Amino acid sequence: MRRDDTTRPGRRVVMLVDNAVDRDSRVQKAARSAADAGWEVTLIGCAHVDAERRWRLGDAEVRVLPLSAARATPPAIAYGPRGAVPGPGTAGPRDVSGLRARLVARGGLPLRAARLARRPVEHAQVRYWRARLRDGAWRRLEPGLWDYERVAGPVVDELRPDLIHAHDFRMLGVAARAVDRARAAGRDVRLVWDAHEWLPGARPRRDNVRWLPAHLGYVREHVGHADAVVTVSDTLADLLVRDHGLPERPTVVLNAPVTAAPEASAPDLRERCGVAAGTPLLVYSGAMAVQRGVDTVAEALPLLPGVHLALVVADPAAPYVRQVVARAARLGVGDRVHVLPYVPHRQLVAFLATADIGLIPLHHWPNHEIALITKFFEYAHARLPIVVSDVRTMAETVRATGQGEVFRARDAADLARAVRAVLADPARYRAAYEGEDSPLPGWTWEAQAERLDALYRRLFTPTR
């Protein structure tokens, strides 16, 4: 809800995120709702784009900066008391990645063998730099983190914010150093870190043994500069207190959907799929990767005659999406799988509402256990019964509310059992969304935006 002019805070907020913004609904909602509440908001994304992009989200300005610009910045540029961007020439265990590439190019070493051969050297690099630099080892293990600094740091300085809201872990250091520079210049700037996931439970890139220790050290080095921490679930809030000794429990801002009327008429999922009313339709909406378990759904479809599946994904032509579709075709159910692109997040709830069941077939992975993810809330507001794997937090919630069924992760037969149970009595599960005990009023972005606005205002309230 937009505040009247008498309560507008009149302060400038810069939000930072390490992506192109357009597919990050949490970041978009945070920027727009803060601007609606009267803050002067600029949202800065850093991504692999050809040129800077600008647009507006309501009253918030969005700027997406090209990471390629980092290459044009001199490597010795200094950014405040945390030190200069490192240049070449520091001694340490030899980096064999260039040698590996040359050997593969010449046909002298198979790629997988090269990956295995470099692991002992990379483990040695991790041990060496952590012993020498402790948490600062990220400067040598993941020097690409400096690209975000080179690109976004000068822009943040030019904007002279009163508050910096760093989304996720990569932008935390950028924000911390911007705060250092501002305070050295006599300006008092507040820093909010928005922890989107539990970093120790993240799945690192394949065969990169440096990634996780580098990023863990990066966060530990900078988290002490945060004036407040925001995160996505109570479980993750507790983990952050434990891991970082935070003096105050993080404010929980759920990844809930906007429930106001969509900006334009939403498309119809069934119509897009060509599936008639009365034909059972399952939907999976969101990013697809092996650990998200959509292949389990494909394996379950032969056990569910006549049931169709809609996959609403960012890139219908992505390799894993094609892999799942091909698997369904081999199982003889390819004609019952429909792949559709994303719709704007403000239309998504209405778009999903004509399905019969929302699917969350995640594998067991630490970050899958601890949160109610965005699609959980989107399905709930679409009044869809949810069939979820037995990942802890969502399984517990579904059992408590009665809004769906739980199945054993990676078990296609048990998934089919859960789907049949819901299809046999859908009204029983939809009833969880009605009446005085409905959880939906608290599962809205409007409710979460009030928490975020209250936090911002508290940071600027004088203390005695």
C-alpha cells in the first residue's frame, strides 16, 4: 500500500543483486514495494549483458550493469580500507587451469581426466590461501568476485545512498566496501544484507573445490558490517545466528506473491497447454535442474493415465528441460507434457489457478530442507493442492495445514500415489485455504513488505 506524503521517509535506497533482475521476483517485489512506501529506490543488477539496461518498476529505477565493463577497469583501483583489487603476480600453488585447457585442446587429456587431475592442486590452493589469508582467501580463490566491485562500486558511490540493501551473498562485500567509503567521507550509511539461501548448503559448481570455501570466507569477512539481516525463513534465520554470531535475529521476509490484481489480464494455463477442463493437469513452475526432481514426475506419468503435466520454465529450450521432455517421450507420455515460458510474476498466480495440483519434487539437499520456496506460496495463492517431496520444512507445513500430500523424494511410484490421493478428493485439500484458519493472509508480499519497511524505518530511528 502506498503511503501518503506526510509519512514518506525521503531517503535513498540502493539495492544490489548479482543478476539481470528480470527473472528475480523477490528482488523486483522488494524494490517496487519500498518505492511504493516512499523510499527513493535504485535497483542495480550486475549481469552478462551487452550494454547497460534501464527501466522502471513502479517508482523504482532499475539499472542492469554489464559485467564485461569490469575488464576495462584498471586492476589496481583501490576501494577503501578493505584494500585494492588484487593484481597478478602473487606467489602460491600453481594454477593448472590454463595447462588443463591446452592439454584438452590438443587432445592430450580427456576433459574428465583433466578435472580429476587438477583436484589435488586446487585442494592445495585452498589450504595454502586459507592458511595465509584466512577469510580473505577468496581474493585468490574466487577473484571474479572483484568484477562486481569494479562494475557496481563506482555507481553506488555516485548515488550516495542512505541505505544499501545487498541481495544474496555476492553483493555483500560490494555493499560493505561502499559503506566504508561513505563513512570515511563523513556520511552515515546503513547496510541490510538479504540472505536468500544458506550458503553452506549451496550446491557449488561441478568440480570446483575452491568455490564454497572462497564464498564462505567472503561472507564471514563482510557480514559484520551489516546493520540488519533479512532472510527467507525462520529456519534460515536461526542458522545465520548460529553461523555468524549475529547480535540480532534476522527479520524474516517470506518469498510470498503479490496478491493485488495483476497489471493485465493473465493468460490461461489450460488454454496454453490445449488441455480441456476436466482433464487432470499438474503444474511445475520455476527453475529446472536435476536436483529439483522433475525427472521423477516424468517417471510417474505412466502410472497416471490421462494426467497431463505443464512445465512453466524460464527457457523452454534449456538442456535439462529437453532432457525431461525426451525422457517422457521414451516412456510413451510425451504427448502429455507441455512446456511453457514464464509469465510476469504479477500474473503468475492467476495463470496457475486452472491446474489441479502444484508440484514440488525436490531432492534432499540442505537448502531444500529449510525454506518455504517461492513456488510454494504461488501454488497456495492459486488455491492449488500441493504435492511435495519429503523435504523437511515444506513437508511439515503441508501436513500441518492439510493443503496437499507428501511423497518420498525421487520415488516416482510414491509421487503417483500422492497425486491420485489429491485427484480423488481435491476439495478436501483446497479447503485448507478457506476460513479463519487460512494461512494465506500472512503469505502475501504485501504483509512482507510491511516488515521490510518497518525494518528500514527502525534503522533510521534515533536511539538514546
